[in-house]
Amino acid sequence: SKQEAVATMAVGKNKRLTKSKKGGRKKALDPFLKKEWYKLVAPSIFAAKDCGKTIITKTQGQKIASDGLKGRVIELSLADLQNNESLSWRKVKLCIEDVQGYNCLLNFHGMDMTRDKICSLIKKRQTIVEGNVDCRTTDGYIVRMFCIAFTKPQDNQIKNTCYAKASQVKGIRAKMVQVMSDLGTKGDLKSLVKELISAPIGEQIEREASGIFPIKDCYIRKVKVLKKPKFDVTSLMEWHNDDSGADTGTAVKPETENLVAGSGGRL
């Protein structure tokens, strides 16, 4: 009987030990139940307005969802924005500036090139020329632009290499800086982005620098928005509304004949 009493005591003690862990582990809730999706709306200068969705935790107490969304940067391929696969090497960064309902209004934030495109341009036995410049647009944005170009051999050249002298590189760089700063300061950010998307600047630099040394594959490699003016809803709405009336009117007709030409016509 004594042994039985000891045995029962031991069992009782064990029971009490397990009971002490009261509410130790919470039931794991799916975090996605507390989240909601917002639509991303690209500026009207691009052919595709609806460019994706983003997710955020629903508004709860002092933590407001729209505040968490503002300032988010989205990186997209220009091929998707323009419905033109030949522009897939160009990446565009857009920033969420304002939230209206479940729509996030985007503004231009920067531009870049894909790594594989740059790697395909870089080769041996030629000189790389790079230049960069900071310029202020008429609407108060400070933009830094980077340019890249490569020396080009002559058609009937026997020599294996086509290296440029340091003085020639300096001259080409000065031309790059001049063309880029003229482009950046002559208009607002919207007109600058339009020019950068259509990409005639590289060809212009090639033409102007050909007197110093023949160059090829000249591109605006990267664009950074360094400083933005104080947020203004009306100026943001210009990015989203201004062209839309005129654009849809002119672009609808050619789109029926040829999709690519139609989307190109918007530029």
C-alpha cells in the first residue's frame, strides 16, 4: 500500500507540472488573412497603365496602410510598360507617391540597364567611355544621368585594336556631359522621361562625338532621381491624366492595325 501511495503521488505531481503551462503556445494564424492587395497605376506616358499589384497589412489602429505604401519603389521592365519586347533590356523604377482608394499612383524614380545587356557590350580591344552629370529639371527635380559608349573600329581597318587616347576620351566625355545636361535642363521631368524611353540621345551623342573618335553602342546607362520637389497632388495627376485624353484618342486607331506601332505611337 505504501508503494501504491508513492506511485499515485508521482503521477499527481506530473499532472500538476503539465498544468502549469497555461496558454503557452498561441494558435498560428495565417498572416495573409490580415493583408490586402492594392493596384499599381503607371504614369500615362507608358502604354500599359495597370502594371501590377502590391500587398500590405490592413489598417489597424494608428498603423495606416496607405502610409506604409507611400515611398515604395517598384522596378519594372520597359518591355512590360510599353508592350514592346525589344525594350526588355531597360529597367524602370517607379515610386508610389499617392494612394487613392485601392489604386497606387506611381511616379518616375529612376532607370537602369539589365546586367546581361551591359555585359554583351563590353569586349576586349576597345575603349569604354563613361560620363555622368547632375541636372535640375524645370519642375525642380535633380537628376543624375550616366552615359556609356565604346570606341568603334573603321570598316577597312587591319589593326586589331581601336583604343582612343586619353585626350580623345576626355573630349567624348565632355560631349556626353554637354548633351545630357542640355537635355535635362531644357524641360520638365516628364519630357525628359519621354526622351529617355524613346532613346534617341545615344545616337545624338554618337553623331556629335564622331569628329573626335568614332563610337558605337552609346546609351544612357542609368538615371537616378536625387531630389524631388515637395509633394503636390496636382502635379502628380498631370503625370496620370494630362496625356490620357489625347493619347487614347490618337492611339486607338493604329492599335487595330498593329499593336506594336500603336503603343509606339503613344510616345
